[in-house]
Amino acid sequence: MQGIKGCVFEVRQGYKSKDSKRQNADIANAANAYVHKYMPVIILFSTQIDSDVAKRYKERHWIILTGTKNGSSTESTYVFCRDVIGYDLANFFEHRSADIKKLVKDLLETLLSPEERV
């Protein structure tokens, strides 16, 4: 694609859904991005994506970055972050894992607490 201005990112933990409404909306968003000379990219923090969904998106010229620490910057979320953005996101998660788990646990305990909320 000539004259590309940049990328637009759809960022998700994973993509397991086969919901055609969601897929069609994503594909429409990608078409809109291309009209405005942006390349659509899905960034997944995990490797969870249904192979049929991935195939459909790739056929519509999406770039799909999955949550692997190996591969190229056009395949791996973490390699892309390290090599293109210049930030080692995998290292961040590895070193902050205990803190993140504690924050999520505390949040869930607060949200699920039977105590009266004001």
C-alpha cells in the first residue's frame, strides 16, 4: 500500500470469539482504516485466536500480532513492542507479575464483597 500514514491498533487480551457481528465490525473498521491510509493491526497479549478468525482477518489484510516472545516484529506482540516501540513489555509483565496479580485480586475481592457499597 503506497502512502501509508501509520497503523491503527485493536488491542485485546485474546480473541476466541467466533461472533460474526464482531468480526464484521472489525473488518469494516479495517476497510475504513485502509481508506484513510492506515494499516489495521490486532495486538493480542496471548496466543488465543481461533485459526478460522485469524485466516479471515489475514485475508482482509490485517496484521495479527500474537502474545509470543519469539518471532518477528510482524508476528509477535512482544517483539514488536521491544524492537519497534523500544519498550520491553514482556520484561515489564515478568517483573510486575506479582504486583499485577495482587492488584487484580484486591480489586475482585472489593467488587465481590458482600458488604454494602455506598
